[in-house]
Amino acid sequence: MTDPTAHPDEKTEMDELLAAYLDNELTETERSLVETRLAEDETFRSRLDELDRAWDMLDALPKADLDDEKFVRTTVEMITVAASQEIQQYEQQKKRTAVVRQLGIALGIVALVGMGYMLTQWRLTRPDRVLVENLPVIENVDELERVDNIEFLTLRKEGLFTGETSDES
């Protein structure tokens, strides 16, 4: 009848057994075991009396006269209200999640742009930047040392000399 692993509390087991006894839900064997224990155990007998009085008091309470149709309607209305509230909460949570996601994406983009700008500035302000900017001069330093006049270089760059290109050494 009772499973000791399901209810490790001894008093709960005793109450379940006595309730089943009062409701005539026991087999003949279980019933005779309970009656034997009632004859021998005062605590068991007093607990049966307490439960029996509680059953009698419950029977003495007035019965509620429920209109089944009204009860069903109000129950369905309550369920509908609760469901609509849950849907509204879900929708609000969904909107909040979307806003947080968009904000995160926007912040991520701003951070990437800022990091790109900082990396570019770092690369452009390096000490070898001057060398990179002056690379054409460094490559042609031997030729430039032989030139006496800057105007000659300007004319050469504009391609006024036929047969020569500005890249030839």
C-alpha cells in the first residue's frame, strides 16, 4: 500500500495508511494489519481519532453550490487573462532582447571603427613614416646628387626630355 521510499517521513506514512483505512481503500490483509496495530498502539489509535474528527468536521461544513457553467466560464476567463499577460510579457522581453542585440551590434561597430582609426594613426605616426614618404628621393639619391639645378628635375618629371622616363636611372 505505502511505499517507504516515496515518503520517508513516518508520520506521513501513518496518516496515509489511516486515511486509506477511513476511506475503506485497504485490502482485507492491510485492514486486519491496521486493526491489529490499533489494538496494540495507543499513538496510532489517537492519530486515527484525530483524523476521524477532522473528517467529521469536513463533512459538517456547508457544501458550496457551484453553477458549473459560471464556474467554467470564470475559469476560462482567468486562464485567458493569464495567457494574454504571459504573451505580453513575452513580447516585451522579445523587444528588449532585440534592442539589446541592436545596441550591442552598434557598439561593436563603433569599437571596430575606433580600433581601425587608432591602428591607422599608429601606423602613420611611426618613425619610419618619413622614410616611406621620402622613398622616391632615397631610391634616386645618386642621380639627385649630380643635379645642379632643381628646375632641371621639374622639367624631367614633366617628360620634356624625349627618350627618357622619370623612372630610369
